[in-house]
Amino acid sequence: VNLGYAAGSFHCLLDSDLYLPASWAEDRVRCREAQIPDGVVYRPKWQIALDLLNRSLSEDLRFRWLTGDEGYGRFPQFRAGVSAAGLLYVLEVPRTLTGWTKMPDVVPAGFQGPMGRPLAKPRVAPGGRKARAVNALWRRGGPTWSDYRIKDTEKGPLVWRVRESPFYPTDHGIPGEALRIIVAENVLDGEMKYFLSNAPGAVPLKDLLAVAFSRWH
């Protein structure tokens, strides 16, 4: 797992750490044969990434934004950890990530339903809008598409069609914090990408795209 830094045309590697799969961590004989110390245990990649980030912050390195692929953006724990560190993020998420573009009604924990039984945990109200995967948010209509010239390459300009909306990702079956969902389509080959960002609405979409597509560094 690598943590890099980019500012303008400058970029460098700041820190990295090894990921040990759970199947290896559970087989200490195999680990010893491979000279892996007993102190190295399984940690999910998103946790390693947060540790790298917080270690750099503790060494007085300063960042404004963080981006990463869907292997990190899919986890609400990772997104919450980045926010807790005081950073804005634009993280790719899988097309199967679910949520709502409008906040549905939520029945709070302890509420007594028709049968007189209090709910153990909050849930979306009966008959409320169901969460949908990000690749199925708009079967028709939806926000307007806009074309953005992301960067110039040796083969010509890289252009993506983009639209965005407020989004409440599913968190244990109910809406999480209000974020921004970005849907991007490559105009040449139809490739689709989906991003979540905690940036406030005043931050222009073009700035979010600059961060989202900076992973090439």
C-alpha cells in the first residue's frame, strides 16, 4: 500500500507498507518459512492506508486532498477516517455501491411500530425509497451531462462526460452522511467511473475531477 504526494508537476512517494493476506496471517508456519516476523499480522488495506496517512500527518506533512481507487473508497470506515483527519477526498467507488440521491424517511431506534415492538436499530420507513446502486441511479433523466477535458495525452485530449448529484451512501441499511456522487463516462470507449467526495458544494466540479484523475502520478 503506497502513499504518494502530488503538487502540480511534482510528485513523490512518501510512505508504504506491506499487506499480508488473511490466509497467510492464519498460517504462521508458512510466514516463518518466508521470514515474515510474527508481529506482522493481517490488516485490511484501507486500515494500512489510514495508518500511512496519519503517520505522515504526525510528521507535520500537510495535505488538502486525498484520492484513491475503489478498493479504498468502498469502505465507509476509510472515508470517515480521512474526514476525521481534516482532509477532503475524491475516492473512486464500485458501481455496486448503494445509496440515495434524496434523503429517505428513517424510523429511529426505539420507535414502536404497529405491533408495539420497539425497533432495535433505525431503518428506512416502510414504503420509502430503496437504495440503488450508483450505476442504476438514473434510468432516464437525471443531472445534465457536461464534457470535461481532463488532460492532454500523446494520443490527444482525454475527455470525460460527467454529471454529479448529492448522495447518501448506505451505512448499515440507512443513509449515511451527505456526500457528492460523480458519474464519469469516457467519450471514446464508454468506460464508466464513479466517485464520492466530501467536498462542500461550493467547491467546483472541475476541482474534484482534477483530484480524481490525478492518480496517474
